[in-house]
Amino acid sequence: MGELAYYVERLAHEVSGREGTVHVISFHEARPATEAVSPKIQLHWTHNPVDPHLNVLTWSLSLCSEAQRVAADIFYSPSGGIDVIDVHDWHFVSAAVGLKKALGLPFVFTVHSLEEQRSREPSSPLSSCVRGLEWLGLFESAVAITASATLKSQVEALHNVPPSKVRVVDPSSPSWVDDTLRAYREARDLQRGA
């Protein structure tokens, strides 16, 4: 949704132009289906199997079961396979961690913002849970990506992440896609060596 959707769309087009097929898993309540955006981009719309929700956290965690199912279908499909999972912000972290552990997939966590910045009540129980998911994503990912050195410093300080794990990949830089692909390859290499 919002600016994040444009970022992921642009990234999918750029990566598919260089590396092969890209699968994007996202949410759309009205149309759970797979859509060919281009010959090398598959957009998988998932729906949430649980309704109603108490808050965004319960919505996200129940949606993750569908995201895991779709990713597993891609992984096991005859023409499929997954080289790396890139999760953008906290919403799909639990799905990525499950896929990493069950299928041995490399996991990159792209952090666009932190709960401390987004929430008006960062000490509330809901925000504490979201921060916990951010921490889990940073802990379990092989590589984390931020768009700025400032956000990198905040990630390291707030979540006690080693600086060697976080890559600054500026989407306005001419090397943005190359830097992102380098982070993906690094995550793959680290996962193989684990």
C-alpha cells in the first residue's frame, strides 16, 4: 500500500529485467489470484482467511499463513523455486521466518521505517508486538536493507543489530538495483554456509 507499493513495483520490474522471474505476494481482499504483470513478474494476491480482526497485528499474523501457502506453492511448483525472500517492513516477517526455517530459504529484511517512528504510542502493547516482529526480522534475516545511513543507525541502536548485517541501499542511487542484487546474493551465500 502507498509508497511501499510503488517501491516494490519498481524493484520487481528492475530485478526481473536482470535476474529472471520475480514473484510478489501481496494482499487484496477482493481478488485472491495470480496475475501476470509481465512475462517475468507474477503478482500473487492473497486474502486473509480470518475475519474480523482486533487490530493490524492479528490481521497481519493471520494473513501470513496465506503468504506462506502461496510461497510454498511457488517453491514446489515444477517451474518454480525461490532464490531469496525479501520482506518489506514487519507485516510478513513471521511468514518469511517460517519459510526460511521450513524450506531453507535465504531471507532479506528491507526496513523502510521503524515502529518507534510510526507510532504515536510506541510503548503500547500493540507497538511492543510490532517492535518484536521487527526485531525477529532483523535477527532471522541474513541481511537487512535500509534506504539511508540514518535509518541504518536507528536499526542498529534500537534493535542491537551488528553493523555488518545492515546494508544501506539508496533507491535514488544509480546503483540501487545492483546494490539490492548484491544483498540478495550475499544472503544466499550466507544461508548456504549456515
